[in-house]
Amino acid sequence: MAKFGALIALYLVVVFLVPKPETVKPEGWRLTGIFFATIGGLMLQPIAGAALVLLAVTLSVLSGALTISSALMGYADSSVWLVVAAFMISRALLNTGLARRIALVFVRLFGKSSLGVTYSLGFSDVVLASIIPSNGARSGGVVLPIVRSIAELYGSKPGESASLIGAFLFGSVYQSICVSAAMFYTGQASNPLAADIATKAGYTITWTSWLVAGLAPGLCSLLVTPLVVRLFLPPVIKHTPEAAEFARKELAAMGPMSLAEKILATVFIGVCLGWVTSGTVHKIDITTIALIGSCVLLLSGVLKWEDVKAERSLWDIFIWYGGLVRLGRALNDTGVTEAFAKGVANLFSGEGWVLVFVFALLIYFYAHYAFASITAHILAMYPPFLAVLLAKGAPIGLVAYAFATFVNLSAGLTNYGTTPTPMYFAMDYISMKDWWKIGFFMSIVNIVIWGTIGFGWWKFLGIW
């Protein structure tokens, strides 16, 4: 009850103590109070996030800010259904074992050294991130068990033996999965939300454009990450031929690809190709392509409807994502975001957009120390900073991609930054002190890479 009390207090402060902009109507300001209380709730978690968002959607109707039909419009949004379809495909990847097979193939090919193991698992996550929007499912459900298996293969367990190889593997792989989350539209569940916000602001981000934008800085970060982590957690065991042999045996035990895996692999490749060529070769929306892929899997029997019904994460995300999409748009429609942008722009009235951009991006990045959810972070800070910088004349493409990708990189700061973080930290191979130390130094490395190579790459692509 204390947490609910804090949320009620937050609502009252926003609605009754914070001065309402003249351009915002009373019902719009009540919606603002509900929105900020929702963001606070996603951080405090008095109840499950999806339940909290559903409560917020209902209260938006009771407050008079939205009609019931308007409040539920988010659940018809195409970006919401893209996430649903991608989750259906990801469930098939997990059920058939194809996702695990992909990871083991990488380890077999490149896992003859501790450095090679981290690269192989990191790039496995990159491949899976191209279509699995749940970093918890792919990084926690597929990659994590393999990391632990290899660590234990060398007798490296939590405690004194963690330094043999396990601590290095867990630290490197976790930081790598934050990079892969930043590289793709489907890198994690709320990336489409950031893309949707950017699109509504006037800059369209697609699956293909995000892929191209994230390619150069992402690959550089992935190559550097294990080298940086190795400075803090140097593994005693550097040569790991047993890891490659372990992967070979596991693949042999799995046997040849089943018919279901072959069908799924074909669908997987087809959906990715469809996304890449959308808007150039054909004009089929990427959500439609994903739904076609899901339907093929259902018709072929590779994916059962019972599997879809049992996919709790899918329906959980459907509720909170659809609700937040609508609340965010409604907040923008009331003029609150514009009013905030003007207010902040006035504080930097004498400064150019470059200084404001750098200052805002650093604040935005390190604000993640206060967030346990990338989604909450995006909702709270992406729209207002985007509006502020556009008002200052900053290139919309640069701002849109920088704030969309940096929020994923910032998840590496703490032991609670995003969904799979607690899973990795709970393995107890790395102390909290080392986790935070590595997270901070990796933040500097990633900011430098994405702020130089990334921004330069985006300039070359004509993004800004």
C-alpha cells in the first residue's frame, strides 16, 4: 500500500502543485498526472507492470481525458502487433531448439578460446535479436544456459573458482547483449515504441533502417566489449578447446535439423528478407510480413496455438505496450510534450543545438541508474528530449537514432537495467561492485564508439 500511496501522491503533486501550461486543458493535465504516476509505478512495481498500465488506461477514461474507444486504440496499433507476431516466431525458435542450435554452432566454430566463446555467444544473440524482440527470452532463455554450462565445464562456479573463466564470460556476454539490443528494431520489446515516437515526430524508422544504422557502431562495440571486460575480470583459463567440443557434442545429441526446424529456418529467413526489402522491392508492411510468417508456422504445425496461449510474456507485453502506446500519444495530443519542450528550450535559449544535444544525451544515458525498465525510461524521457532538440533545430535523424539506441546501451550500467540483467547477476559470478564498475567503464566506451563511429556512420548514410 505504501507504493500505491507514493503513486497517488505523485499524481496529486503533478495535477495540483505543478503549474499547468496555459495551452493544456484540465483533462489533459489529469492525463499527465496519470502518465507520470504510471511511469513511477513501472519503477516501484506495486503490482505487475501490465496490470498497472491497464489500470492507467481505465483511469484515463474515468478522469474524462479519453473515451473508452480512444483509450483502447493502442491495442490496434500495428507496432503492437509486430511485437506479438515476433514473439510468436520467437516461441517457435525456442520450442524447436533452433535458437539453441544457432548459438551452439557459433560456439563450435569460434569457441576455442575464452575470448572466442564470448564473441560466439555475443554474435549468437545478434542473430537472434534480428527477430526475437524479447531480450529476456533469447538472452536469458537461450544464451545464459550455454554460458553457465561452459563455465561449469571448466569447474568455474560462483565463489573462488568464478575467476577461472565464469566471471569473464558472464560479464562479457551480458555487456554484449546490451549492444545487440541497440542494434535492431527487434533488439528488445520497447524499441518499436521508440521508433513509433520518432515516426510520429516526423522521422520514420523501419526495421531495415535501424539495422543499417546500428551495423557499424554495433559491430565495433561487440568487438571491443570482451577486451574491456577482460581488463577487469581476466580469465585464468584462456584456451577452451573443450567448449568447442562441448558444443559439438550437444549438436550431435540434437541430431540433424528436424522438419519443423527446416520450416522455421525458411520462415525466419523469409521474414527477415521481407523486412529488408519492404518499401523497396515491395510495399508490404513489416507487421503484415511478420503475421504472415506466424500464420505459416501455425498452419504447418511448427507452432501450436496452445503455445501461443501459454506464452505469458507475449500477452503481458501486449497489455502494457498497447496501453503505453496510447497513453503516450494521448499525452502528445494534449500539447503537454510541446509545452515541456518550449519550457526546456527557454532554459537553453542562448545555446546552440550541439551543446544541448550532448548535455541532454548524457543526462538521458546516465538517468538509467534510476530505471529498472528500458520501456519506462523511453516513455519518461524520449518524447520530451526529442521535442526539445527539434525545437532547437537539431537534425531529427541524429536525435531519433541516438536516443533510441543509447537507452539500450545504458542497460549495462547496473544489475537491474533490463529484463535479463537480474538473471545474469543472480548467477553470482560477479560481485555488485565489479558489475557496476564494468558497467560504468563500458558506458564510456560505448558512448565514445557510438558518438564517433556511430554518428559518423549515420552522417555517411545521410541520416543527418
